[in-house]
Amino acid sequence: SSGINAEYGGVLVHENFSALKRNTVNNLMMMGMAFSMPVLAAIGFLVVQWQQFFWANAVICLVLMIPMVVAPESPKFYILKGDLENAAKSLKALAKWAGVDGVSEKNLENWLEVIPDTKV
């Protein structure tokens, strides 16, 4: 499950933090993973039935994969590609999913400006 967390976490960091904060947040996340590995090893050593530990990790991985499958592409992804039409569709879908009103054609540019900077 740590590998999926690393992949998904890296995407979330890139999507939600500015270029100035991205490196710091990513490093803190990786340090947390590094400290969790010995804990997982100890738990695995203490569990009598290793199959239970294996299946618990498999279930966690499957649950963590659900948002990757059902969530639309982020508006920031489309903006970086220069595709503002799909960015607008994605933003509307995310707003509807989150139950946020107020995303319309009139104020769509304001919503797109709220997205963290697109510097790589």
C-alpha cells in the first residue's frame, strides 16, 4: 500500500501545492513513509498469520485506488495542456461532485484563477 500512497500522494502534492511549497511537502511525505516502513515490518513480524497481513494490505490498496478510477482529470492538468474547454468541464464536474454551487460560464475564469499556480 505504500507504493500506491507514494504515487497518489505525489499527484496530490503536485496538484494542490504551489511550486515553492511542493518540494517541502513532498519531502515530508517521503520522510513519513520512511518512518512507517519499520513499523510495518514490526507489525508483520508480530502477526502470526502472514496471510491476514497480506489481505489487509490488499484491501487498503484497492480502497485507495477507487478515487484514481472515478475522479475526473484535474482542471490544472488540462490548463497545463492548454485545453481550457476540458478544464472547464472538469471544474464543473468536481464542483458538482463536491456539492459546490456557483460554477457557471460567467465566473468560470475566476474559478480557474483560484487553481494553484501552474509552474512546473
